[in-house]
Amino acid sequence: MIGDSRLSLLPFSIKISEDEIMSKFDFILSFQHDLNRNEFSCTIDASLDLFNAETVCIIAQRFHSILHQLSASMIDNKTNAPIHELSLILSNEQYLMQSLNNTQVSFPSPLSCIHHEFAYQVMKHPQKLAVELDEQSLTYCELLYYVQVLSLTLLNEYHVSPGEIVCQCVERSLSMVIGIMGIEMAGGVYCPLSPQDPQHRLKALIQQTKGHVILAQYQTKAKFYDNNSSVIIDLILANKSGEYIIDIDRLSDTIVTSENIAYIVFTSGSTGIPKGVETRQRNLMTCIDSLVYINLFSSKDTMIQMASCSYDAHVQEIIGTLTVGATIIMLHPEGNMDIDYMIKLLNEKRISYLQSVPSYVNNMLEYVEKNNASNLSTLRTLDIGGEKSTVQLIEKMHTYLSQTTSVWNFYGPAEITVACTGYIIDRCANLINIPIGCSLPNYLCLIMDGYLQSCVTSQDGELLVGGVGVFAGYLGRDDLTAKALIEIDDELFYRTGDLVTMDNNGLLYYQGRKDHQIKIHGQRIELGEIERCLLSITFISTCVVMKWNDDYLVAYVQSYDTNEQELRKHCQSHLPPHMIPSLFIILEKLPLNQNGKVDRKQLPSPDFSLSTLLSSNKSDTSLNQFEERIHTIWCHVLHSNENNHISRTTSFFSVGGHSLLFIELYHHYQSVFNFDAHSLSIAPFLQQPTIFQHSQLLQTVIMNNFKATQWYTLHINEGSASFAQERIFLDEQVRFSSDIAIYNELSTLKIVQGSLSIHRLLQALRCVLNKHKILRTSLVFNNDDGILRQCITNMHKTFTITMNRTFENENELQDIIYRTTINPNLFDLSSGHVFHAEILKHQISLNENENNSNEFITNSDVLLITFHHAASDRASFPIFFNDLCLAYSTNAISIEDDDESLQYIDYSIHERVIDMATSREFWSLQLEEYNLESRLLLPVDRHRSSNDHRSSSACTTQISFDNDISQSFLDYASIHHVTPFQLGLSILYAFLFKLTHGENDLCISCLNANRYRNELQNLIGMFVSTLPYRVQVDPHWSFDELVEYVREKCLSILEHSHYPLQHILANLQINQSNIPFLETMYDFITISSHSDGLSLDGTCLKQVSFERSFEVAKFDFMLTFIYNPMLENNRLSFHLTCSCDLFDEITVTSIGQRLEYCFQQLFSSNAIKNRIDRCFTSISKLDLILPEETQEMETIILCRQSHVINEGMFI
């Protein structure tokens, strides 16, 4: 009241004059009271040193608004209202906020749940590619089948009920996708667990969920050794594939609504306990609708899946893709750490949508810039978020991205379902800061101050998010849910804790946090959770964890009795990798402020501590020369002075390293040491993160000659024979009689259409012999120095085709082939005659074409090509025939007669200068304490004396498997990530274990292609190595465990497969003539599509197949698996070849039948008796007694024979 009058406001007017008044103070507010008029007026006087005129005008408008509100409250007698309820918001700002939230969009009535949308997409395009990972892929229809198999298993066998939480802990794989969708289809709640998390943390998360089922892989099952609830997802899919009947009614009976929880993602918790964010089905489906509405992605896109399963973005990448009908390309585990692989994949698979954090995109673009890599031209949309973006990064993006690529900056915590705001970045906009944009369709955003009053433009305030994505709550934490959610005007909002501002265009800008929550590389971290973990150590009284320099976590610890190593080890066993501090600074006392709390501003600078850490361990063993090179690279990557000493046993992550810097480190290694990811991936470097361990890994690359430096020709015509040639030569001389050849390698081709010019054929053959000098290279043993030497000859100039034999029928042809196979005089190694070509004329065609018989070969005539094994191996055949086709078709006189091309004789010299010290040690350990005189107790019919020469006569049997078993074999190999070679070898070990009545120390020999360098891929020659594979079988192992053991064994041998057998034997002080483990041999052959025949300038030739086998017995017992993908039936078979010196034919047939039965027990989907569980049943339970033998025994024992008289009596 002023006198008898109430306060009233006159129409608002402002007059500003910059010239009239000199401001004495920065800001003056003056009131004037006109007694005559009984009116108040006010003047604002502000210094132009600090304020623009426009700012003063806005302040005046806000002041006028407050006066207006006060006037109204006086009139309404509401003067007791708190002053914080006075609003500074102007009408135009209110309109701007209303516009920001004018986001309502009506979508077509959606299907209620995730699995319904997915099934709808399957119906629309069943044969469209749904998901692909390297060589593995599934169409929508195939994916649906496996999803239904898994969901029915969860429902029927594990009794998962709707709303029940099902945890999944798997590496990035097709199984991950099947698992997610299978859980959703079963009505369960998907809860991802990261395989990178330590067991303590995983156990705590599982206890929170109270779930009784955990889907795992073989690689991750060990994380749950004390939990009986873990289920191997790959095993379910393998055992239930094939003829599994999908019970649609059972799936339809599972009731799931849009209000059901779809998934739970755990985020860091400020109290030290992770929080489970519960997201409903409708939250996710409406969020995806919003993203599709703004054209972020669509069914036409190919998206890459790279987000970790601990990050809610992976749900959008997988479920979002499959519910809109797009295609997912998955990275292999650790694939996101290999930027070279990542960029190649982006371009090769023509990825159109990529979601990533800005720091990772920056690393990618820096790689593109430094390595002149392909630009990311296929991207239609780049979706960045999870951390602040910079203008510099955006400029870099526009440099290396296509003009048509849309770059979006998104924001959204897990509690609002993936994303709630977004901003499409305009190439032409002159930005100083990158906004997080405005509300997405059907989302609401409010900016509130500490009193929950709306903030004015440019004022920091907490962002509250409402609308379709607001989560259901925190799992089992109603108290936290109540704090996080608030109802405003009948709308539920989530309090994000993030501070933002809004500009005059209604765009939001991220400013930071109102608490101590932080983000590093997109990962949300509550510092309190790390602090609680450290405080659980009894000798730590106080600690503070802080973010430093955007990329690092620094832990300040008050303690008298601890060290960095102890603290790091404790954190590694309780926290996920991204939450482990980079630096631990141990102080006797943390500085306190006047309130008794830790004074963060007084904590010592991490810069000082880093340099102290680097120089603190000079007592460590000094670095060798190679480690010094690695130390220099580390210092460069860490931006540290090279004078600082980093201990050779200190982890990269404990001296300031983090994941993005590690990617940079790996690419430095690749550049300096010249190797690619196929030679040595990033994974072992991550697992062994010290200078010493990295030096071991990198020296292995060099020593085993995997580095990418090329081998060049040495321009020599004479030199030592290769190790493989030595082995073949000695084997033929020492182990076998000279009466029969054992190393004549034949290819028999019959003309089925057209004719060949003999003259052109001869010219083409001479051409190939000219190019591949090994086919005209002699081998001569020098008795004086005991060295086998090779010498290139010019016999290709006089080479001729033999044409002196004919045949009338199949039997005669077979006889010729057999005699050629065992002909010891076919070749003369000493003169370089190691290649033979012969034309076998069919007598009928000879009579019909008598006039042209010496000019052409025609229908039914046979071309016989033969190599001596010392000059060629199986992999050489396609190289030879490709070059023959080229030479014949082009009528060439010579092909690629290049003096600079690498020749086999060059390889023979290069392989001898490889440092084999590491391999020597490896093979010594492999055969340590093995009884070298021990022979497998095979069921032989007779024995051979040590002096007997082998006759080379063979007994053979061949078994072919139907498509059911063949496919089951291949599926198992794919699911368990083993090669067919490794799986076949595992079967052989299990079979030999049973066949030898439980012999568990098994050593046999295997053939290895041994073309371990790119330069060797197109050379003709003998590269194959024969190596001992020893396993010590645990009788209690299941078949799955045996397979895993064999897989690891094969991988370890692969690194040392170039080490020659002669050296292994010499180290063991034995010779090659009579070694038991060399008498049992294993091989796996995959028939290529070109193996069946060839075409020479339109003339078709086909491989001749015979019912009769022409094999000679090079070994006592040899098992060869053969996979021919071109056959409609019986694609998988095995060939068992045994020496007639030891075995009768009936015995070999019996062994083959038992191996076939063993195969059926492992891989048949039919309900046969004794079919074993590969995951749990011991291999000792495999049965080698054939069903008919069992029946016969039961008949003898249990059934009364007709001639036996019942002599029992009644008394």
C-alpha cells in the first residue's frame, strides 16, 4: 500500500541513451516516487563496459515482469508466497519453451512389443540379410528360427516366465543377437552383463536381478564357475538346430504387453552400488518410432554394431535395426579396437549408419588422415553422442565425410531410453559450441533451477525430460526412483542432473553436471562408486576420485600402508575396466576445508604425480635395445618426456593410458614393425599391457617371419633343398623300397566336350614350366658334405608330351593309372625330370579320328598330369592349371617370365635364415617327457620288424555322411569357432582314446599347408610340413572340452608350423626312419569348386573318378576327412588308408565302421541309441561297439538257443 492506493503498473516503456549519462557504478537501480501523481518509476543505469544495451533492455523487461507478479499477488492477497516462485521468464521465452515441447506426433498404431515388430519384418522380407559377422550371416527368416528355438528352450526347459530377468554375458557375436531377441520373444527381461567386468561385479549384479538363468558362451562361462544357472547359448542352438519343431502355440501363449519391462541396463551408482535402469517395451518402441520419423535410420540402411553391451546404445543398434527391417553388420570381439579393420568394414560393407562417441570418431578420422585410407563415403548418417563434441571435430568430419552425410549430435541418458534430444549439424553454420539440439518427437524438455522454476534463456539449469521414453524405475530401488522422477502438470519427468542452457533459437547446450557424475568416452561413471570400492580396503581411511583432462580418472587415497599396485589390483577385481583410475596418488593426509570436507582444489596436480610415477621405479631392470624402441613409442603416445623412465613391468593403463590411446599405440606398432591385424591382433597386447610383454609379442612377429616385409628373388639357379624337399627325399630313400614309388602325385582329366590341339597344349605346358622353375629343378644328394642340393635346368625347352598308350575301356584306364601311380622310373630327380604329361588315347576315338590323332585329342581321351611330390603339393595343383588355362587360351609363348618373380629356390634360402630359437623351445616343451618309442595300441593283425621295408600296399575304406550329419558337423564348427580341421582332429583323438582302450598320451602327425606368407600363395612347390600333435587326454573331459583343448593346441602350433620336422627329430636325437608318431597321420581336405575340372579355350575336361583306390600306404594309419561343398549329398566323408603290412582289409573296414558310429553319436540328430551330450558327457562314454554287435551279444546272452535243452526242475 502507498497511502490509500494499491500498486498499479503503467504501460511499460524503456528509453535508453548511451550518451546522456556517465555511469558511476557498474549497475544502479533507482526508484522515484511522484507524490503528486502517487506513482513510482524506476531507472536502470548500467556500465557499457560490462553490459550491452540489449542486455540492459532484457533485464528491465524481467524486472517489469517481477513487478507485475508482485502487483498481482498483492491484489490477490498472496504476498506470503516464497520469493523463489517469482519468475523471470519473458513471454517470448515461454513461447520458445512451448515450441520446444510442441513435439506430439501420431504414429500408425504400433504392434505392441519388440518381438511382434521383429516377426512383422520377417514376414515382409524373409530372405533379406539380417545380421552378419565376418563369414557368418543370417537372413531374417533364419534368425527368426534360431530366436524361436532359444525362446522355446527358455520357456520349456528353464521355465522362464513373463517379466523374469534373464542375464546374458556373451562377446559380440551372432549369439548375442539371437540371445537378445530370444529373451524378448520368451517374455523375459533382457539384462546384459559385460564379459569385461570382473567376477565380483558380475556376481553382485546377478544377485540384484535375482534371475535364475544366465546365457553365456564357452569363452564367458568361466566367469560363473560357482553359479549353476549359466547356460551355454551356442550349445542350445547347436543341439536344437536341424529338425527342431517350432511350437507356435506355446510362443503365442506367452503374454507380453507394451507395459512389460523389455530390458535392464546397469549404470554406475553414486552410493557405490550399480543401478538397474528398467525400460518398458513401449519406451523402446516409441523411441525407435521417433528416430525413424526424423529419418535417422530406415529399413534401407546397413548399420554397424559396435557399442558395448554395457552401453544402452547397443539395444538401439540391434533391436532398433531388426524392428525396422535394416541390416546389422557386427564387429568381431575387440574389433572396435582395430581401426584399420573398422574402416575397411565400413567401406567394404557399405555401412550407411554409424553410431559412436565423438572421441572414437576423432581417432578414426585421424587414422584416415595419417594413412591415406579410404574416406567414409558410404555413410548416410553419422550419429554421435555420449560426450561433448568440439567444433574442431565437426570440421574434420566435414573434410572426410561425403557432402550427403548427415551428422547428428544426440543426447540422452539410459533413463529416458537411448536419446531425447538431437541436432543435425549444418555444414554452413558458424558454430562456436555444438548444441545437443531440441526435443525429439513425443519427448518433453524443461530447464529448471534449484527451486524447480523455469530458467530463462542462457541461464544454467537442470534438464528434466518427459514423454514417451521415461523409464519405469530402478530395479529394486524405489527410493532412488522417487528421487529421480517428478510429476509436473500431470506429466512424469526424469531429473537428469545435467546442466544445460537454451539459446534464443530454442537449442539446448550441455554445460556439465550438478553432482560428481562424469562421462569418459561415452561411459557414465559415478565417482562415488569408485570411492566406495577403494574405501572397502581396511587400510584406506579417506579417498577422492576426480576426472582429469577429460580422459583420465585420478584417485587420491589417504593411507600409510598401501601402494599403487595393490590399489589397482583391488579395483580390477571389483570394477569394470572403464572405471579403474589411470592414476593413484597416495597421500598421508588429504587437505580439508573449513567444513571438514576434502578440499578438492588443494589436491596436488596429477601432472606432477604422472611424472613422479614414470620416474619412480628406476631400480627396475634396465631396458634392452628393443624395449627402448617400445619405450619411445609409449612416451610419444602418452605425450611424455622420453627422459622419464617407464618400468618394463608397468601397465600402459597405470601410466596415463586409456582405450583410445591404446588404439593409437597399436597402430604405431603396426607402422613401425610393419605387420597387419591378421598377423597379430590388438587382443594379446590388451591382455599383456607392459613394455616387456609387448616386446615379446613384437619379437614373435619378427622371429616367426609374419611381418609384412616382402621376400624377393635372389637370382640364383643353385642352392640347398628346402626342408620339405629334404623330408620327402629322405622318406622315399629310407622308409620305402625302391621298387614302388610313393610320391607320384596324379591328376587324371578326361575330355568331355571339344578337342585340344596337341601343339598348343605342348606350347602351354612349356610356358608353365618356364614360369615355375621348380618343375624343372633337379635334386642331387652330395655324399661328401651330406647336403641335398637343387639346381634349375632348362629342360622345359625340350619337354615333350608322352603319347604311347591307349585304352579301350574303364578297366584298362584304371590299370594304366595304377601302374603310373607306383612307377618308380617315372621321374628322375637328379636330372630335373619332376613333371610328366601324358595323353591316353581312347581306342574308339582314335579309330574315328585316325587322320588327326597326332594333332588333336578329343572326346573320351585322357590327359594325365603327374608331379613328383618333391616339386609340388596339393595347393600347387590349382596354380598349375590356372596358368595352363591362361597359356593355352592366349596361345602364349611365355607367361609372366619375370626375372624379379620369387621362385621356390628363393623360398628354400629365405626359410633357412628365419630365427627359430623360440620355435625350438616350443617343440621341445611339446614333446617333453613323451615316450618316443611308444606305439599306439591299434588293433593290428600283425607286426612289422624294425628292419622291414614298407611294401606301400594299402587297405582302404571310405565312409560318406548324409547331409544331416554333414551339416551338424559344420554347424558345430561354426558355433564353437573351430575350423573343420580342428574338429576332425578332435574326433580322431576321441576315437583313438577309445580304440586304444584309454591310452591318454596321444601323439600323431598332421599335415600343415605351411604357406605362411603372402608371397608363397601363388608359388608351385612342396611346402607341406609334417608335425607331431600331442594331446594328453583327460578321460573326464566332455567332447566340447576336448574340442576347446585341441583348438588351443592347433592355434599354438600354427605359430611354429614352419619349424622343420628334421630339426624336431634332431633335437630329440632320433632319425626319421622309425618314429611311431610319424606312422599315424591326419589330414582334412576341402575340395574347391575348380578341382572337378577345367576349361581350355572352350574345351571341357573333368576329373576322372574311380571306384578302385590307387592310394599307396605312406603311413601305417592315415585318416583323411574330405569336404566337397559342390555335392548335393554326402558332402562330408572320410578316407581311412592303412598299411597291408599291419592290417587285413576286414580290420580296416571294421575300424571305419566304428569311426562312423562314433561320428553318429556326436552329430546325428536322429534318436540313435547312445547319442551323447557333447557338453556334459565324458568322452569315455563314447561307444565303439556297433549296434548290430550289441544286438548279437544280447541274443547270445539273453535268448535261448533252439539246441539248448531246459534242464531246470520243479521240486
